[in-house]
Amino acid sequence: MDFHQPSTVAEALAVKAEHPDAVPIAGGTDVMVELNFDVRRPAALLDLGRIAELAEWTEHDGHIRLGATVPYTRIVTELGEELPGLAMASRTVGSPQIRNRGTVGGNLGSASPAGDAHPPLLATTAMVEVASTRGTREVSIHEFFAGPKRSVLAPDELITAVTVPRAPGPQQFAKVGTRNAMVIAVCSFAISLDPAARTVGTGIGSAGPTPLRATEAEEFAAAELPWESRDPLPDSISHEFGRLVGAAARPIDDVRGTAAYRRHSLSVLGRRTLGWVWQEVTG
């Protein structure tokens, strides 16, 4: 197995162009597990850990540009106010050691339906920045996932950053697992409210072939929430929102849970998280 360790993005893109089958590795929390269990044996590894520009985040015009190798720990400690939904999800990732190494860029690269970072990104208008020697392009997070563990990345492209709007209102993330930490989600859900625009964003994880949005639930909540009066949330709205979230899932039965359990759990998560964000709106 060949090993490449570039020190700049330009060098990394040149390697990827010459070796499109090279597997990028940053924190290694997914790749090393697959290597250790002999799930795959790539011809080459492309280590991105020494590229300083990928490990930084910046803010411009109300958006956070998050470098592909910024670890979860820094999202929790440095971006809790700017990106609260993503910070909440980051806190649930593995152990402290995994959070110190794991990255959103790596999560997106694996494109797993169970990725914890995906639902809070889907609940926003995030854009994934991908680059190659041919140039740089931005892909909407809503168009990024192509299938189970597949994305729209071309063989010669690398994820360099994800740009996320600073939270315009309250956000929440919740997941169900067999225990509170160090576990893959049975299902997960994220919600983002924009009280000024009166819009609702959602993201569903681990309940379909790809991470999903609950678009009917979004439209329902945007139309029915008492934006003007800021009255307490009626039970009828929260229960219908939860039902629509569960209906949007496309789960299967597997070793972590049944399809019926996932739909029910998502309905509960949808109802609860809507209540939490609305409490923040009403103060």
C-alpha cells in the first residue's frame, strides 16, 4: 500500500489526480477501522493531516467556512453559538479521543447514512466545497448524497470545506442509541428554526439509504407555528410534525433496530425537538 503525505492542498489534489483510487485519511476514525477489520485494502492512502489550511475555520458574511479536517472537539468548544446544531451532534460522536480526531469532512467523505454530522447540516443550507486540479465547486448538502456510502464526489476530487450559515435561530439535535455514548445511532434527527424568515429545516439520520430531509414536516411547521403571537406550541402541531418526520423516513430492519422502531423514535424526536426550539423562540 502506497502512502502519500502532502503539506498543501495543491499537492494533495495533484496526488489525487494521479492516484484517483487513493483513499483520503484525516482523523482515521472510519478508515482505520475498515483497514483493521480488512473490510477494504486500498492501493494508496492520502494523509491530509499535515495540511494546515484544511484545519481552520473562518467566518464571512454570516457563514462559517469549516475546513475539512477541523475536529469535532473544536466545533464543540469554538462554534457552539454559531453552529449549535452541529455542535450538539459533535458532542455525541464517539469518545473524547474520537472527537479529538474525527472530522466533519471525513464524515461527509464516508457518506454513511448514520453520520452524526449529516442531519444538522441537512437542516441548513450548507454547501460542500470540493476541489480537484480541474478547479473548485460547491455542492448543496441536499444534493451531496448519492446512495448508501456514496456521494457525488468525482474520483479525482477531495472535500476541502463545508460552508454553513450562522444559526438564524434555535437548533436542536437528538439521537437514539443503545447507550448514551460511543454508539452508532439507531436514528437521529436535527431541526433548525429561522424565526425571521419563518422557515424550518430538518435532517434525518440512520433511517434511509442516505441522510434525509422531512420536507412535508418542514412545510407543515412553517405554515402552522404561531410565529406572530409566539404562543405556546399546541400539542396538535407538535404531534403532527412528529408524525410527518416519522413518515419521511425510509428505514430497514437491521441489528440496531427495526424499521417500525425507527419510525416511532423519529416521531418522538421530531415532537420533542420542535418543542425545545419553540421554547427558545418564546423565551
